Amino acid sequence: MADHGIPLAPAPGHGKGKGKGKSKGIIPLGTAPPLPPAIAKGKGKGKGPVPPATGPPPPRTAAPPPPKAQPQLQREAPPEHLVAPAGAVRLQLHARKVQSPGTIWEGLDPWGSDVDGQFPSWRVNFDRLRELWSPMDEVPAHVTLQHTAANEDQVMDQRMKQNVEIVVRSLKLQPNKIHEALRGDFDALTPQQIRGLAGQIVPAVRVTSGLLQALVQRRGVASLPSPEAVLWAVASTPLGEARAQTLALRVQLPEDKAMLQERVEPAVKIVQRLRQSLPLKMLMQAVLVVRSVLSQQRCTAFPIRELGSIIKQERYRRTATAGAGAGRFTDWYAENIPSTLRLVAEIVADSHASYNELRFITMAALSKACRLESARRCIWSYLGSPIAGGSVLDACKLLQDCDSRIFDPELANWVQSRQLYRDRAINGHVRPLQAYMDAQPLQVEAQLREHLDVVSDTIDDTEEAFRTGWNDLMQAALDVCDLIGEPRPTGHNRNGKILDIAAAALQHLRTLGTMVREEVELVWFMQRRRRLQALPQQIRTDAALGRSGFCARAWQPVDTRLEILATTGDPDLVREMRSHLRLPEERSAAQAKAAPETKDKAKADAAPPPPKAKGAPQKYVDLIHSGIEGVYARDPITGKWGRRADGVDGQVRDITRRGGASA
């Protein structure tokens, strides 16, 4: 096996030590550390082996393997034929060094020798590498540089120049406005221009500052195009990058503060609503009652994360009777073998109906007892307190507002990233700029000093807002964990675990509210269908018993005689309406005058009609104002008169035959 330049440690006891067992054996540079000092031979109190204990010897066990020697990254001198001359330029290595054992680099020689003959075709031209250490020859006269004037004036590559031009033109950046803003005039640029300056222009200045300075020395500032002029406005200002970043801080920090408050306020409000909601407690009470009664066990709480799926699938299996058609989920099956969710929904529907009834009765009694509106409101504030909490159905609306995004686990990463952004801005831009201003006279750039004071105050306010907001958010998440009965997590990444549990809890509550609401609507639909199915029979029963059905109240008939007289063209109606609208004196006089004529007409009508010839055709029958002689009855369901297609006649005396087929 080849030697990799890492000699092994000497065998135990090869070095003679002084003191308490510490060895002084010589170990070559770059080797592994020696074995534990108890193995090395020494003098003094550590001399000699430990006497064996009395009794039977302990069982022999396999000796543990010695610790694996870890190679140390040492700066090893190159071979003589690869040593660079004094003063030669060396390549600066920026990559991080790693240990080679167990990697793809294991067994390779950094100086280019063939290791164990692994590479038969391995060849290295070391002369080419040594040639680079010698001074470069002068450029021959016949060689011309392939540079044009355009290339000499180019300070950015094509892609960077295109991005800078887009920012300059879209935001309408001007060098003089940038100078004013960097000198402390915060109002010289809009917030959008400040963001573009700090996000796009400053990185380009960091790359092209040297080339820009050379171009200005060669051509002058007046010859710079618009993108380069904007870059030079930042590069020519002392600590221009730091000034631009402080402008961005003054814009960004209030936005971060407002964004955090927008995320914290919903979390605090939803916890308060969950804690103080009486409808939610009634809904949870319904779940407890159903499961406790049917299981005959005293239950005090259930896990929210499993409650939604359990109550939907859980069914109370009743004892089947003979002839009970089981096995199909029909309406009968759902009615007689309901799920826990159906029973909870029925309780919610009944409670909601009771709430509406109690509220209506209370308002009706209050409206009759007091006529003054202000007094009604005052009394209602006391009488309505038992029902002021709302219906149990309002819990579904509350649960619909439980959005898991309120406790988004990514919010912790966002808060950490903004904290890192502030720390970098303070250490990299604000403090150097403050040190630069402290070295200047007080009367120099007074406006910039005021700007720095505002930035410092903004940073302090934002730090305090983030600290308070984050504490409020975590406290709200902990309160959610307590409300659903989940233990508070501990250990590594505790904040992230708390947010995960709170977000999952809100999602489960939202799902539970949706399920209960849909089931309640299904219960309402079933109740309406039962009422509609029983309505025809109810109408027939009311008609047979001479009842008019349910009536909330009896209204007085509305007098429409004047409207009929003004709109009708029927002379009979006109005469009738005029007779009704006459004064009592006029009406009695008209009746006395028409009395003899009425008696003569009555005698004529009382005379028997002449006999009709047998088989003679009947006279014309007016089906609108008159009809064939007989007794007619109206169908209470359809409202039709006369014969029907099913053979049932409206003249039939038996009321049970109307509206249905003949018996």
C-alpha cells in the first residue's frame, strides 16, 4: 500500500516519559496524535501496571479498536522541482479546504505524481507551469491590440448595462436628484426610486467603480451616457453605497413593521374570539353530550385534530329488527342509524330555531310594552343579554375565519431574514457612515446628520416592534395550543413547532365548522321535505274539518270600491259601486221608490215556467257568469271546478274523493 505522507504514531512504550505517565516520544510533523497517555510508559506515580483484583478473572472481551487517525490539513512544501522562485506571484485559493478521506479526492497526489500506477496515461507538462513564474516578454511591434474605442468606453457587460438602462428609464433616475438624496435630502427621490437605487444601481456600482473612474479621467463626466452618469453619481460620493443603503433602510423598515403588525393582529384577534365565543362552547357541548351519552362514559375533551374525521364516520349501531332493510344508505338508514355528525347537526338546528323563537318573542313583548325607541334599546341591552351571545350556528362562521395562514411556519424564517438584513445594514452601512460623519466638522452635511438620526430612531422602533410583535405572535400560538389541549413543544426549533401546531389546529377547526354547517343545511332540507310531503294531507284535513289552516292574524278587508268605480267599464259594477257609496238617506229613498217594481218582478219570477218539449235542445249556457243547474264544490288543492281527467267530479259530496283517484 502506498505511503500518503502521514506516518503512523510510534508503538506504545517507545517514548520515555517523565511525570505522571506522559510520554515524550518524538512524532513527525503532520502525524496523528499519540494514543491515550495511560498506555505510554512513564516514571513516578504512574509507573507500573494496576494490580489485578482478587477473585475470578473477568471474562475477556474484544479490545476496542484504536481511534482512527484523522489527517490534519498542513501546508506541505512542494518538491524541489516545483518550488517557485522568490517574488513569484502565487495563485490565491478562495475555496474552502476539506479533508480527503472518504471523498473522491482520497488517494490523489497534489504534486502530480502517478499514485500506485492508477493512471497509465498520466502526463503533466511541468515546464509549462514553471514558465508562468518568469517575467512576461514585451509585446512585439507587429502585434496590435484588438480594442476599439467602443470597447475602451465600455464599463459593463451587455446584460448588466441592459438592466441598468431599464431601471434608469422606468424610474426616471437623474444624477442631480441622486446627489441630493445621498447628501441627506430624503424627499429628493420617491420610495420606488430609492428601492431601485439600492437594489439595482448600487450592485452595479460595486462592480464597475474602477472602470468608471478610469473612464471619467479619460473622457470627463460630461461625456458619460445616462446609465453611466447615474452610476458615477453614486461612485463619486464618499461612502455612496452606505448612503444609498441608509435611504433604503428608511423606506424598508416601516414597511417591515407594518407587515409584521398585519400578521400579528389577526392572530391575536382569532385567539380572543375563540376564547370568548359562547356559540363555539355550545357546539363543543353538543359534541360532548352526543358522544358521552351514546358511549355511556363521562368525556371532558377530545383532540381537535381527529374530531372532524371521527364524528363523520362514527355511527351508533342500533339493534336491528325483523324486516329492517339494512345495508343501503337510504334516508331511512341515515335516519335510524345516524352518524355523530348528524346528531350534532340536529342539536345545532334545534338550538338555532329555539334562539330565533326566543329572540322574536322577546322583541315582540318589548315592542308592546314600550313605545319609546330609546327606552326599548335600553331595556333590550338587559333583556337581550341571555341571547346576545348569538346562535350556536354562529360558531360555524367563527370557525370559517380560522385560517391556517395566520400562523404560517414560514413567518419565522421571514422574521429571521429581516433581522439579518437589519444587522448587516447596521454593521456594514450605518456605523461606517456614522464614523465618517463623526470625523467631519459639525457644520458639514448637517442634513445628512439629521437623516442618520432619523434612520437610527427608525431602527430602534423597528427592533422594538419586531420584538413585541414576535412575542405576541408566539403567545397567540401557545394560546391556540392550550385551547385545543395540545402540549407545548420543547427542544430544538421550538418556535417552528409551535407555529406548526397552531396552523394545523386552525385548519382542523375550519374543517369542523365546514362539516357542521353542511350537515345542518342537510338537516334543514330534510325537514322542509317532510313538511312539503305532509302538506297536501294537512290541507285536506283542514278542509274536511272546516278549518282555514294556520293563520298568523286576521286582517280587515280592504275597501277598494273607489278604485273599482274609477277603473271599471262594466255598467253593473258602476251601478253597484254607486249604490254602495251613496249616503244612507239617499239609499233609503231609492229603495222605497224601487219597492213596487221589485214586487211585480218577484211575482213574475215565481210563476211556473212552461213545460219543455221532450228532446228539445238546451239553451245556451254561459260558463263565465252561469252554468248548468246543480251543486258545485271547489277542489281545495287545485282550485278547479267541474269534471276532471281522473273522473272525480267537483259535485261529489264525499270530501275525501276530491284531490285523489276514486276509491
